[in-house]
Amino acid sequence: MAPLDPDRARAILDATMELLSEVGYDRMSVDQIAKRAKASKATIYRRWAGKPELVVDVICRRLDMDAPPGEDTGSLRGDLVSIFRGLCETVERKHAMVIGLSSTLVSNQELARTLRAHMPARNLGDVGALVERARARGELSAAVDPVRLFGVAEALVWHRMIFIGPPFDAEFVTGSVDGVLVPLVTAWSAEAVG
């Protein structure tokens, strides 16, 4: 990929994100992106091979794909509430774009393949630290895979987003943590020991 002035790249990514939210992937064109970003199509194509690569760059840079930072609250439940609330807030902020992309990723295999090929390794360090703190406090008897745990948390959020809709209120957060995440992570930990 050719180097691009950071301000120019930011304007192009911002324009892409705005158009994704406003018109969706299918109705968005590189022409519209160029016009909104006050850039030439040639400038865009020097950095990105096409619309799928540009959108994937937006997803990877702007959707906060890493786990949100959590805090050490002194309990497994409190730590899970902290991380899960952060995940809900991130998704809620990006609601329009996420909804538009969700259906597009199902229907547009080119975009889905491009996203899978370029998805960066996610930083789930805070989820791993949460598990280790719970083990140190004796709340879990064995380690639990942070990737698996965060995957379930994300599934709860995406289900809410797509099938029920926001808000991601305190009732949803505590219900998900108390009814799903704490029992699940406790069972996984016990299973690992047994």
C-alpha cells in the first residue's frame, strides 16, 4: 500500500464511515467517498485496491475491535460488568454503521472474505487479566480462554443489536452478566479442573 498523508487518509476514512452510516455499503461508491473527502479517486486507489479494502480498513481502525478496557473491581462479576458495559457502549455508538455492515457481510462474500483476511489480531489482554484476577481471588478454579469468553459476550451484544435493538441499558448488562457470563465462565472453569 502506498503511503498517504495521514490527514488525507483520515478524511477518506471519515467520509467512508459517514457514508456507511448514511447510505450503507451497497449504495456507497468510491466516487461519493472521494467527493466527500475532497480527494481524487486516484488518491484513494493508490492506497486501497477498492471499496472492500477501504471499508475493511474503516472496520479495523474505527470499530474498536479490541476488548474495551476493563477495571479491577475486586470481583469476577464486577469485572465482567465493566468489560461488558464497555462493549455495549462501543457498539451503541456505532449502531447505524454496525447494522448496515452486518447485513452486508452476510450478503457480500467479497467484503466478508476481505475482512477475514485483514482482521488484525485482537487485543483481549483485559479479558485475560480479568480471568487471572478471578483465579487469584479463588473465584475460578482454572483458567478460561479469554477469546471464547469475549466471543460469547460479543454474541449477546450482536443478538441484542440485530434482533431486539438498543438500548444496552443497565438491565441488559446485569442480566447478561448474571444470567449468562458468570454461570458460563464458572462452568468452563470447573470443567477444566474436572
